[in-house]
Amino acid sequence: MIPLWKQRSGCGDKPVVWDYHVILLHDSSGDQNFIYDLDTVLPFPCLFDTYIEEAFKSDDDIYPEYRRKIRAVRADVYLKTFASDRSHMKDSSGKWLKPPPSYPCIETADAKMNLDDFISMDPTVGWGSVFLLPDFVHHFSRRKETKGQ
């Protein structure tokens, strides 16, 4: 579960608690990285540090067992490996919870469905790297820390 603030589905200043949430991180060569989140009310794209402060906020006020983890997967790896048959979009009787997208399901030569491998926060499962939120921020923030801050 991942609480996020500044979401279109949110109510006031309360977080939305997603079972998982997908964002795109543009790891740029410039002064700032950017986050693309289709569900945020923040600018699109949003400066990385702004998104972290406004949407993720801090883990300091969250019980340790609920502290956020992020799986970062390179775009080229994601495009080669991700597969979804949309079964997660159906109820237990097989009916759509919401109308599915009009485009075909995404599959690879090796898989028709591996969404669980992407949303698992077990670093031994799936692709990419799993970060605790503070480690993710430290790794991708371009903010220059100075003594005394």
C-alpha cells in the first residue's frame, strides 16, 4: 500500500492509498529530474523534488511497517519484459471493474501476465531495484545538500 498526496482521486489534503502506483521518472542529465504521474494534480511533468515533497511527503509520520518502497525499472527493461492480461481489472466473477482500454493486452514472448513481479517489493523478485523512499530520494534527487541543512 502506498499513500500519496496531491492525487486527482484525493479529498482535500488527505492521501489516496493505492495498492500500487506507477509513475515515470525522467532521470535527466540536467539540473533536475522529473516525475510524470497521470493521477496527480501537480504539474505534468513535475520537478522530482517538488513531487517528493508534495506527493510522497515524508515517511517520518508513517508507522515503520507502512513506509514506502519504490521499484525502479529502466524503461528499456520495462518495455521488453512487462506483460498484463488485465486479469487484475476484473472482479471475482470475471466482469470488468471498469471498461478496459481499447488497445490490445501487453505481452512478451515469455509472459502474458507478470504484473505481480513488478509490484512486488521483494528485491529478489522481478526486474529493477527496490528502494526505501529515503534511498530513492537520495539516489535520484539533484538537490545539492550543504552543511547546516
